[in-house]
Amino acid sequence: MGYIPKLIKTTDLASDLITGAKLADDAIDSEHYAAGSIDTAHIADDQITLAKMAAGTDGNIISYDASGNPVAIATGSDGQVLTSAGAGAPPAFESAAGGGKVVQYKFVTDNTGIDVTGTSWAEISTSVRISLTPNDAGNIVLCSFNAGRFVKGAHNTSLGVAIHGHDGSISANFGTPSDDWGIAGSYYNSTEGFPYREMCFWGIDDLSLGTAWSSGAVTYTLYGRSDSSTTHQINVNDDTYWMFSVMEITPS
């Protein structure tokens, strides 16, 4: 009778008896791993490649939810931006917030002196004019006037300067002009001779105020007056430049 080998049962093997050296290479399949048995400590750094990740939706972004679990951020529409939803919520694609921008800009400049002698509000000079056709009734027009310097003709007189807006009324767009508006309200001692001062002021023409603008060009002009018959000269001596500018802006 031939030799009958003894069958080895699991109970015949001591715990931890089989070493890795006794296992054939590439012999262990995934079916032999207990569910959830491979933990983070047994995965080497940088081992999970893009090819090993589950397929997702084109354009999605991976983030985390309030519980700290991975979550896919749904793809937004063309032109939308990724926006934070604050702590406790994943970000989302949303339309970009509106922001102001310059639509058009025009200016005129010269080094010619401009005289202001009248005591009533009147256009200072036809050379200080800008014609602008707004793009939208909801926009605003920022107007500014800058001169290198100006001179008063006599003691205790003042010069008022204002901008004429879209509806034909200075007061409707820029407030009622007076000697304490803009550069006005400056008084100088006569012993100082002819004082030189830089001047710069601006105003906003809200196209919806007064007689609201609807279409067509708007002519922006510079108005001024003296509180006496004294002549005031803007940009005296013709050696510096003045500039008048208008800028249409889309409000934020």
C-alpha cells in the first residue's frame, strides 16, 4: 500500500506561520482582501494616478462638503466664475458680479488763458466744450476740469466754476453753483498781488436726473461767474495747460 500524505488543515497551522516568502508572486487577487482592509498607511504617497480615479463629468471640480467629504462641483455655464459660498458649503459656479467700467472718454486741452468777468452764470469759452453720445441711460458721466493755475484780478473777489450737464440745467445735475462750490470761495489779500493757485474739480452727471437723457449727443460745457466785475483769468500767462474731460462709466 502506497504512502498517503497527511492532509494539512487550517487548524494544523500556527498563527502567522506563512511568511511572504512562501507566497507566490502575483498570486493574491483582490477577492482575497477583506473589505476595507487596505488603509491609508498601506498606500504609498503619490501612487494614485488620474487613471485610477473614478470617471466624472467634464468640467466638474472636486471640493469638500460641510462634513469634509469629497464632492463634485457641478460644471457652470460659459462665462461663469467659481464663487465661494463661505464656510460650511462648497463653492459654486455663478455669474460674475457686475462692475463699473469706462465706456468712453473724451477731453479737450489748451494753454490759452480764459477770462471770466460776468457776475451771472454763463459759458466760459466755446473752446471748453465736449460732445458725447452716451451708450446707455443707466450710465453716469464723470466730468472734470483741471487748470495749472488761475489769478484773481482784485482783493476779496471770488471765482465760481461749474459744469453744464445733460438736461440744460446746472443745478439739476451738479447742485446749485455758488461761491463756495468747486474752486470758489478762495479769498486773497491784495498785498499778495496776483496769487497763483492750481484748480481741479469734478462732478457726476447722472443721466437719469432732471430731464432724463434718452438719445442723442450731450454737449458738456464749462460755466463760471465772478462775484464782481473783476476779471479772473484761468491759466494765466499761457504757460500751463488746462484740461476738460468727460468719461462715461457703467455703474457697478
